[in-house]
Amino acid sequence: DVPSDSRCPTGVTCVWAGDAVAELSVHPGCYKAGCKAASAALTLHTNLEPREGVALGYRVQLLDLRPGPVAGTAADSSRYVAWVRVSR
């Protein structure tokens, strides 16, 4: 989910880049029928801290959130894609 997106829209000159907040759910792989693996939530930012966090033993870094805002256009939350790096 992206509950907040104050990034500078395309086509606008801004004083600062702004920030978007991405709420991510981390789920470990579970390939067995009926598996009820634990999950964890992370709230990460594009331009403020934290930009990364640890959940279930994995380090998750938010690299980018697309698409960025466009001046005069309402955000469509169904189009957001978070680019992340996951490592142990």
C-alpha cells in the first residue's frame, strides 16, 4: 500500500524531492498445501528514513516506487510497483 506520496510531480519545479511511504508485507516462501507461514510488515520511505528494514531475517531495501506523480493527474494506487532488494 502507498498511504502517502508527496514526491515532486513530473512537470513541476519543487524545492525538495518529496517522499512516498510504502507499506510492504514480507512473506517467506511456502510451497506446501496448508502452510501458514508467518508474515511481517515494513513501512519504508523513498526519500526519508527508514529506506530499509529487517523482517523475518531478511533485509528489505526500497529502491524505487513507480510510477511517480504527474502534475494535474490523480494517483492510481493500483498502478504502484515497489522495486526492492531482499537479502539475508
